[in-house]
Amino acid sequence: MYSIETKSLTKSFGDLVAVNDISFSVEKGEIFGFLGPNGAGKSTTMMIFTTLLKPTNGNAFVGGFDVIKNSKQVRENIGFVQQETTVDEYLSGRENLLLQAKLNHIPKNEINQRIDEVLDLIELSDKQDESVVTYSGGMRKRLDIAGGLLHHPRVLFLDEPTVGLDIQTRRKIWQYIKKIHTQFDMTIFLTTHYMEEADSLCDRIGIIDHGKIQVIDTPKNMKNDLGNEIISLVIESNSNYDSFLQELKKIEFIKKINEAGSKLTLFTSNGTEVIPKIFQISSELGIKIKSISLTQPTLDDVFISYTGHEIRDDDSKYNRRREHAKMKRLRQ
Amino acid sequence: MNTIAYDAYTIFWRELKRYKKSRSGVLIRLIQPAIWIIVVGNIFSETQPLIQSVGFEGEYIEFMAPGVIILTAIFTSIFGGVNTLWDRRYGFMNKALTSPISRSAIAIGKMSAISLIAALQASLIIGIALAIGVTFPNPLMIIPIMGIVILFSLGFSGISVTLAATAKSQETFWGMINLLGMPLFMLSPALFPLELLPDWLAVVAKLNPVTYTILLVRELMTGVSEGGVPILISVGVIFAFVVAMVGIASYVFTREVNKPF
């Protein structure tokens, strides 16, 4: 049995399709990440899994239960840590956890022991009786995550767990997430738009863009699929540009070429052998190479290769009216 | 049923914790009713002949004290639902909605907390009234009066939670509250006897649950029956109002929170 399973899941708001016919499954005990830019459909998908939104079409099962027909059982089996920190500032750390424990029907005689356990895990035991107002951003996030763990859910959902935190705090949160994963053996489903986060935490990643899953694989395989090296070159284009591309494609080690004006990105293996060949072709065709470099692929490159654009919000593609219409529908 | 009670208590507990931690809020809520009873109570003290004409022997301030106690209850409870909007904005609502507790338990927990807070505020106003010389012929009457205030506030918190669940913005919510709160207070015998209202206003006032609550509290507090409404009718109207509002609020709340905010 899978921890999460979807079949042709679709969610539209009017004529805007936020999640477009996605099917995938997450194994028990896996850390699975949805990687994509803002507005790609990550949060919408997570809201369907956590029973906050009903899908327009298709099915989703969490912990074996249908999110529509058995929403109560789904809620009993999940922990959900939202993107915004949702801890109550007026209450102390411990009171926040007590509230969370009661919301999740933890038996009375176990509550204190469970709270001690998670406080110890997130290293907030010494601050537990202080008001959350005095906590730093990172501490609040840890407390929020702890709240999602108290009832030992089968699946833990983390929506952008480190957004808005500085890099040291982010690393610290990653450590906690890994610790949680080993200690409780939970399935963790997270969304992120940080490559580094997906790379360091996830067993498998789904790249999602415009409501569609572009690819699902392990970070390692994704990088290997691109070949293990990347050659970036900037050229001075002339009329032979097209034949230059044709010739490059004939080089056996090159797996993929991305063009962005005068900048070419070649995904390849055996880069050191490919470079002399590039020079040979360019001199035959009279194309001047302004710069060339050889690097190891990062998940950033993987993202670009599958979506054709970088993960940062692309202004030219950002349609203000479309986004506005979407927000309006969401608020109705 | 048992779990609904447990869940409602969880929400109730959280709301009261938040109330306890905001000491400034306790005082701010007292300012308006305190002004009413101290300032308006004294400005209108010369109107004693008017209230005597309907058989009320005491000072004007003693006549209007029940009105101000209910004013406190009205405004504390009708404002009380506003944190529903904050909860939806800042994620607590989603946290509660993704946990196994039922939606109506959230609404009921909120309403009970608001009504208890309103009653606490009203009891502080009773304290102020006593301090400025209002007397109770029978001090034991304070117990049924508090009971009525709690019940009445529960009904008004229902109005508040219903509006807060439907409103998508703070502005809409406050607009609706202002539209409702003051007229409901003014169209009641809070400041002047029902008998002195023009006929058409008296008809409107008789449709207002606030009227029956004030008449009842005034009778318990001063021993003077006014307006010719029997106690049982007043109690019946208050009960019906509360049952209707709690029902409507639970239904509307459950329906509205299932929609994305």
C-alpha cells in the first residue's frame, strides 16, 4: 500500500487549471518533494491531500483513505505544517503543543509524555514555558513542525518548510526533518522551491510546473540523466548558426542542448573530450566562441532542462491578469 | 456527542487562554460601557419624572444600569467572532480543519468562550455600577442575571461567528457589526421605558431579543416589572433566540470554512 496515491488528479478554478491530471504515488517511509516555482500547483495539491480542497476530477488517497469519501480518517492519519507559522503567539510553547495534542485526540494520559518527547527532539525543552512572542522565526517553525508530529501521523505534510528563514536556520530545520524521519519512520511529503532543500532532503522529487508533473525521480538519477557534466558556451552567432547546432548534435556524448540566444548549454558526458570537438566545428564554420566552461550539473540545471526556464519567477511569463483572476477565484 | 463536547472544550480553552493573556483588551472593552453608565447615566439623571411615570421609583442610573450591562454583553460578544477571520488568515483554522475535530465543534467552542468572556466583562460593569451607587434590592439576584447574560451573549456570539465566517475581509465584518450592534441596542428599552416609545418603534422593539433580555434583567435587578411582558415570555424569547443563533452559526460556519479563504 502506498502512503499517497493519486490518479488523474485535477483541480480547476473556473477555467484556470491549477493541477492538471497528475498521477503518482509515494512509498511508505519515503521523503517525497514537490519542486516548482510559485504558482506551479504545489500548494493546491497539498491542500487536496490534507482535505482542505476537493479535487475537480480524479482521486487521491492518503494513508490508504480516499480524501473525499474518508476525509475524517485521512485527518486522523496526517500531520500538516503550513507555510506560514501558525503557532499561537499568546500561548507558551508547551501550551501550543497541548492545544495541538487535544485537537488530535491524543489520549489524556499520553499527552505530557508526547509533548516532552517532541520538545526534546526540536530542542526547545528549556524554552517551553515562555510565550511564543519571545521566540525567533526558526524556533516558531520548529514548534510548528513539532505540533505536526505529536500524534505520530502516518504521513507528515510540510508546505515550504523553510521559506523565509536564513540559511543557517534552514540547515538546522533540515537536520530536524531528517531526525524526525529516522525516529518516527514517517512518510514525509514536502513542497519547496529551493533546489538545495529538495536535493538534501528528498528520496525522490517530482518537478511540477504549470500544474503538471514534468518528471519524477531521485535527485541523483535526475542529475545523471543529464549526463554528468555541463558545458556552457557563449558564441558570436553568424549565418552558420543552424549548421553549427546540427553538427553539435552529432557529437555522440551530448545528450541535450538548451539554447538561450547566444548562450548554449550542453548536457553531456566526457566533457573534456567534447570541448576540442566543439572548437573544431566552430572553426570550420567560422563561429567565434567567446567563453566556454565545464561544470557538474546541479538540480537547478535539471529544473531548467525539464521546464525550459529557471525556477525563479520569470517576469515575461508572469501574466498579471491570469494571476489576478486566479486569486479572485480562490477567495470566493 | 462526547467528542463534540471534548473538541468544543479544546477550542473554548484556547480562546480563554488568549483572553487571559490580553489584559489591555479587558480594559479597552470596559471603556465604552463605563462611559455610558457614568456619563450618560448622569446626563439623563433629570429624566427621573419620565421613568417615574411608568412606575419606577429609583434614580435614572438604576433604571439604565441593566441596559448598560446588556450593552457590554452585546458589544463584547458581537465583536468576539473577529478572531475567526484572523484564524483563517494566519493558519490556525487550517490547522484545526486538518485535525480530526468536527467543524461545528470549532464554532460551538468559539461561541461558548465569547459568551463567557462577555459575561465576565458584564460582571466588571456590574462592579462599576455598584461602585457609583447603584443598589441591588436583592443581591442574590446577581446569579440569575449572570445566567441570562451568558445565555444572551451566546446568541449574540452566534451572530458574530456567522458574520465572521461569511465575511472575507475585516472591513466587511466591521461594517456589518456596526450596522447591527448600535440599532439593536437603541431599539430596546435600554435607556428609556418601552411605554414611552412611539407605537411604531415599540413594535420594532418588540421584535428585538435585546428588549426581552433588558426587561428581564431590569425586573430581577430592581424588582419593577415594566413593559407588561411576563417573565416566562422573556425567558422563552431568549431561549428561542439562542437556540436559533447557535444552530445558524454552526451551520453557516461549517459551510463557509469548507470553502477556500
